Amino acid sequence: MPETDVIIIGSGAAGLTAALTAAGADLEVTVLEKSGLIGGTSAVSGGSIWAPVNRWLLKQGGHDSREDALAYLEAITLGNGDPDLLVAFTDNVNPMLEFVVKHTGIEFEVNPDHPDYQPHLPGAHTGGRTIQGGLFDSSQLPEPLRDRLRKSSSGVPITRLEVDTWGMDTLENWDWTLLADRMSKGIVGMGSALIGELLHGAVQRGAVVRTAAPARELVRDTAGRVCGVAVDGESGTRDILHARRGVVLASGGFEWNPDFVQRFLGRPMVAPASPPANTGDGLAMSIAIGAGLGNMSEAWWGPMIQPTGDSYDNAPLFRPTSSLRTLPGGLIVNARGRRFVNEAMNYNDMAKALANFDPVAYSYPNQPCWLVFDERFRKSYSVATCTPDSPTPNWMATASTLAELARTVGIDPDGLEHQVREFNSHAVRGEDPEFHRGESVYDTYRGDARVIPNRTLRPLEEGPYYAVPLLLGCLGTKGGPLTDASGQVIDIWGTPIPGLFACGNVAASAFGTGYPGAGATLAAGMTFGYLAGQALAAS
Amino acid sequence: MISGTHTVEIDTSPEALWDYLMEFDNWAQFVVGFQKFRIVDERTSVWTLRGDVGVLAREVDLEVVMLEQEPGRRATYSITGITERLEGTGTFEISPRGASGAQAASAARQAADAEPSTMERRKRQSWWRRLVRRWALATLRRQHGEYARAQRAESSASRSSGPAGSASAQTGAAVGLGAVFTFALEVTPGGPMAPMVEMLMRPLLAPSAEDFSTRIREQLEGTSHARD
Ligand SMILES: Cc1cc2nc3c(=O)[nH]c(=O)nc-3n(C[C@H](O)[C@H](O)[C@H](O)COP(=O)(O)OP(=O)(O)OC[C@H]3O[C@@H](n4cnc5c(N)ncnc54)[C@H](O)[C@@H]3O)c2cc1C
């Protein structure tokens, strides 16, 4: 029977950090990846990592403290987070980063301006907790892994800081000649670069990464210890791979499993932005052996655009709208033509408003909803990949008047006209008395600095007008097996399951319903991956 | 501007090939990423193509307008992106096979080798562009596998249409009824992302042109079963 010390299920950032840690401790590691490509959601992500009290901030003279971090985490989890996990995260995120820096070529930079996602909460900071890496030259990877490194839907080799500098929604300002040159050389950026670095570090330390190798079942010995995995081979065989030390579940969320979504998520989520291999396999495997579950109704929510006809990995491509929603000259309305939320709010919390339930009408009144904007907006910003000079795509409705636009897409025309009049009457002064858009430091991190006095607000001006549907989506779900502070899975009675660990979106997130700041999901996944790797090395 | 040209010999008369080409239904499915097309009027049609670049795929609508046509010999179409910024042309050229046909094929091949200057001179640039660039990649990978199989299967017929003309055309050995068919595609992506689009599409155009013309030959000669 083939044997190794540690099996990692899933090659996202959580799994590869566990792999790097275990391989760095001289353990024999095999990573099983279901897809033909390595990196999962992590590879299509922005690659930002949220790390309170990080040394890159402190080096710049910024300040932060463990107390602030813990106070903020308690507040953002509404006091429901497991304190042991929150402490474990806070105390280990920086050691994890030091370890990763030491064992890979990653160089991080702090983003001093990216505010926490709820900057008014106790312990929140207005910048400096988000760090971002650079580019990665994928030609460093050995064949065949080089061609198996997953790239984002755009595949554009750009850094997060360049995106911030050139403008996320002003694609015409990007240096496309430079980007094309990088791409021709096999250079990748953001999440792909993070995965490339972790993968490179792990394989240099002897880890084996198998693609197109979906794990199907956990194998236990007579004492109940998880000691292996049943894995499908390319030739259709099912083999048992034995693990001397244990198994780490790092197979991402269940957002692409409609049955699980319907059973577990409390909201009608229809637009997952991750690659479609995340079908909750790890969740199913852990349920099968009696894991305790937590946070099952939660996800890293977000309102998504679906440019019809775009697909990724043969599944519909849903694109996040982080900064698009914050731009002046647009607003979001439901079918009654009414706004219902501060459009510039962080995506996780804003999207929850898309799922509000009206008990009288017995429906979700904000589903569907649309981003409505004017001609100046259309001529100023890119909407998904539609640049201002591109022809208007068929997924973007347009009409010369607001009423006509409303009729075209199914909004109440009177409601929309009335809403825009009301919105404009305040926006002209840069104000939004109803939802306070543009008042928080988070809102104004984005927007358009050329628009004053409020960079996220101005009245809608001349037509033609445009509407794009926004869908309730997520970056990934974050409910699953409960773990202790070392990442070890605990069973339904609270007892650790020997030999089984979980990290990343497959596991119950320590952050509960909250999203602390940009990079918090990768940070948590990597930190608990690191802790699991350490625990396995010590076992 | 990026381009791709391919020439094949086909065992059919130039007239029959012309009639075949004038019916889009006959070959639309051989266009990389083909989804659907709609005839607008005598000269104009609108095409929806799906292009793949790696794991990303996108559908693009293109307007195709007949620019010039010399029945039995040549037809040129302009291609303009409706949903993406791109322009281009696609040209069919037909000549009879035989001694002069062989020369025509070899001339066509030389023209293909000298593509950039020839194309600039002709001032009929661009085509499918960025759409195709993306869609073409994944699709072509798939098609290449099939095509390679088809080529292996028919290697005994020794009618390979390698880059720039078949072996039989180059040696002048072809005999009997036949037509030399050249398909040329030129695309100029527009907009700020043009450098990236060009970079991605450049390697795809020549294989697209080859795949297209080869599939037409296979269908007309009844060899498409070789793909299975
Ligand atoms: C567009 C976008 C941008 C984002 N930007 C950021 C950001 O900047 N910072 C941040 O912190 N978060 C970001 N996120 C969220 C973040 O990417 C995810 O939360 C995180 O990557 C999850 O990591 P993971 O390792 O748990 O799972 P994943 O990265 O999804 O990896 C799971 C892997 O497991 C594999 N797998 C599934 N089933 C099996 C099986 N049965 N056997 C073997 N393998 C299996 C999957 O194929 C996948 O490769 C973003 C998300 C998106 C969509």
C-alpha cells in the first residue's frame, strides 16, 4: 500500500501552507488535488493577507497591538467566536508569515491605507493590517507543475498594489504592454503568485503534488485514527493512500454544491466566485466520520456580476464588485426601484442585505437587484471587463431614460425615477442621509478621488442609463468541521479525531459571520494550515 | 495586427468548393468556438463565437460583411466586434489544382510566410481578435488532439496539408480534378488591452486557419470519419 507521512487534501493556500510546514519539518507529504490545476480559489484571489501587528507595518512606524486585534475579532464575530481559535489566529499569523517568507521567495509589502472592513468597531484599524506579495516567475516550477499553476480568470500578471495604483475600474490606465510582456514570460501575480511561491517552497522540500486526484473517503484504523485516504486515479481506479501521521482537509468550501448550499446556507446564494471544484467533498468526508460542524450557514459573501457568456473552468464566471459599487454616478436598487443598503459597504456585510427576507411579502425583496448608472459612469469606468470604449455588452441593459431602463429590466419605473430624484437631491451635496454612503473610511478607500466632496457619490446625470444585475454570491463558504486551536478536527461530542486536521474554507471559520479585513480568509486558512503542519510534525 | 493563413488541396472542383463556401451552414461549425450565426441580409451576418484562453471562456458577437467577391475565385469579408473591440478580415481564395494550381498553392504559402508585409500592403487587416484569441486556445487544444488523430488516420492517403501547402502541391504531383483553397485571417484588437490580446491571440491564428481549412477538406472529401 502506498504510504506517506501526511496527506493534504486540496492545493489552495491553506493546504499548501500545511504542506510547506510539514515538508519543512522533514515529513513526507503528498498533496492531492481534485482539479487538473493547482491553487483553487486561492490562486484566483487577490492574494492579500490580513495580519494584525505585522512587522511590515511596524517597520514603517505604524502601530498595532494584540489587544486591539483581539478586541476587533471579538466585535466582528459578535462575541460568538471561539476565543481559543481567535487567540490562536492572532498569536500565530505572524509566525506563520515568517515561516513562509523564510521558506519561499515571497516578499510582502504592507498596504498602509487598506482599512479593516468594519473600521468603527473596537480595535479596528484604518490601515496597515493587509499585506500583499509580488509577482512570481512560474518558470521556476518544475515540469509538469509549471503548466498546472492555476491562473485567475483575467490571468493578468499584476500586483495588488498595482491594481490599487492604476485603479481597479479604470482598465484603460493599466500598462497592458508591460502586462503582456510579463505574461509572455510566464510571470503571474496576486493569488497565483502566492500559490506559486508556496508550491515552489513545498516541492523543493520534497512534497509531492498530484493533480486530477480527488480524495473520496477518509480511511480509519481500528482505533478510529484517520490513517489514509481513498483517492481516484486518472485511470478510473480508486486507491488507498496510507498516512503515517495524519490527513489535512483543505478542500475549500461547498459553494459549488447546490444540494449543500440549499441544505446549509441560510441565504439564496447563486453566484460562487471560486473555481467549480469546490463542491464540499471535505465536508462530506468529515460528516461521514462524525465530525462536529460549525458556522454552516455562513460564507464570505459578495454581490457578483455575471457577464453572460463568460465562463471559467466550464462553469459560469461570477465576478466580485468590490470597487465598482463604490463609484460615483451609480446606485443599487431592487425591483421596486428602491435602494436598500450603503453600496460602498464591504462586500461581505453588504451582500447580506441582498438576502433580507420580507416576512409579509414572504420573499427576498432585494433579489433581484441592479447597479444602475449614467452615461458619465459608463464613459469613466470599466464594468467587469467592459472598458469605457468597448461596445455595450448584452448583459448590460441600456435605455435613454430611467423609466425605459426600468421597464426593460423589470424595475418599477416610478419607483426608480422617484429614488433617483431623492438620491440626487442629497448626492449633489455629497450626502446620503439614508445609508451614509461614503462616510466611513472603508467606503472612501475606493471611489473616485476626482469627485468631490464625496468620492463615492454624485447625482446621476444625463442618460443614456445602464443597469447590470447583481447576484448574491460568495468567495467561498466557511462552515464545516469544527477544529481545536491546533487545527485538529473535533467530533460531534467535542473530542479530537486522531489524525484529522482541517484548515481554510473547508473548516468552520473562527471568524463566524464576520470578515475582519482584506486578506482575512487567506490569513486564517494559512495560519491554521501552519498550525496543523506543526501539530503533525510534533505528533 | 495578427494573422494566420493556410492552404490545402481538395479533391473537388473549384466551382463546387465555391458553392460550398457560399453556404455558411456548410462550414460554420468549423469556425473555432462557433456557437451560432444569423444572416442579416445578402452581405451581412452576425456570428457568436466562444473563445477559450486557458480556463477562461467568453462569448463574442461579430458582424461579418462581404467586402468583395470574385465568384469561383475569391471572397473577402470584414469582421467587426459587436461586443468587443476588434476588426479584421477573412479571405477565401480558390484556384484550380494542377501544374498551375500547384504553383498557386506554393505562392499562397510564400505569401503566408511573408504575412506581415503582405497584409499591411493589402490593408485588409484584422479579424476575430481577442474573442478568438481566448476561445481559440482551449478549443484548439481539443481540436488539435482530434486533428492529430485524423492526420495519423489518413497518413496513408498522404494528403497532409502541413504549414504552407501540401506535399503534393509542392512537388507538383497532384493530378486530376481539384482545387487549391487558401484561408487567410487577419485580426487587429482594439482598446487599451490590445497588447495583451495580441500576445494571447498571435499563436492561435495560424492553427485556427489550418484547422478550419483542413476540416473543410475533410468534409468535402468525406474523410471526417477519420476523427473518430
Ligand atoms: C476573486 C476572488 C478574490 C479573492 N481575494 C482574496 C484576497 O485577496 N484575500 C483573501 O484572504 N481572500 C480572498 N478571496 C477568498 C480566498 O481566495 C478563499 O477564501 C481562500 O482561497 C480559500 O482557501 P482554501 O485553501 O481554503 O481553498 P481553495 O483555495 O479553494 O483550495 C481548495 C482546493 O481543494 C481542491 N479540492 C476540492 N475537493 C477536493 C477533493 N475531493 N480532493 C482533492 N482536492 C479537492 C479544490 O480543487 C481546490 O484546489 C478571494 C476570492 C475570490 C473568488
